[in-house]
Amino acid sequence: SLVLLDYFDISNNSFKGVLPVGFSYNPNLRYVDISNNKLSKIRWANEGRTSENFFPRLDVLRMGGNQFNGIIPQRFFDIVGDLEEFDASFNNFNGTIPTGIAKLSELRILNLQGNNFTGTIPTELEQLRQLEKLYLNENSLAGNVTDEFCDEVGYNMLYFEVDCGNISCECCTNCNTASRRYD
């Protein structure tokens, strides 16, 4: 049993395929870093359960630089507790940015850059009042960052980056004008 595990880091290896996570419902896990591997899926233990908080104390989840794809399901944000940092950058996630991210009220860093997200920036992100850094560049997002978002969240952030060729933003700190990356 791994119920005392609080720090899990397998980053920067060449693990590939499915990551079987056998420590689901871990009440002590605070930090998970599985970034920079070749992982394509996470198979959660007890995957069939819904509305359960798998990791009630998890602060940091880094899963960038893998081969995850598809949409991030809304229920994902029900199982991760109150994250302070969520990094899902440089994968192949697509669809719209999930509005369930707004459930992460303690979120300080959100990195979704380098995916295939489409649509607009969800207005629900205005609820993330603790947000300090937001990376949404290198996606296929379009539209405007609302004045309300800038007033409530944007002007207080240390770093906010979008693709300014497609998004109008008064409160962004960095305007990415480079073209999308190619894998």
C-alpha cells in the first residue's frame, strides 16, 4: 500500500504507453510529476467511481510533454482536489478548454500551452482569483479576453501568454506571435 506516499516524480524518463496508477484515493499525495515521458493514457485505479476525490491534498500535477490526447474530461477536476499547479502542456489535448478547471479555486499556475485546444477562453476562468501564471499559447484559440477577466484576474497575474494573432488581450504580459509547433 502506498497511502503514505506524498511525492511521486517519474519525470524525464522514456516511459511510454499507459501509466497504471495504483495509488488512487491517496490522502497524503501532494506532488505528482510525470512530465516529459511518452505516456498516452493514465489508467486510474477505481476508474469507474465518480465524484470521488482521488487526491484530496494534491497541490502539484505536472503531466506536460507526453502524448496524451483527446479532451480533458470535466470529471477529472472532481478527482484532483485543490491543485495549485496544473501543467498539461505540450500534449495533444483537443476540444475546448474544460470549464471544470474553474473548480480549482486554489490554482496559481495553469499551463495548457502547446496543445490543440480550440474555441475561446472560457469565462469560467474568471473564478480563478489566485491565478499568477497562465499559459494558453500554441493552441488554436480565438476571440477576445474579456474586460471582466482582465479586471478580476488578468491584471493581477505575473505572467499571461496567448497567441495574439488570434486573441485580443489587454492584460496579457506576453504575446506569442510564433506559429504553432510541429511534432
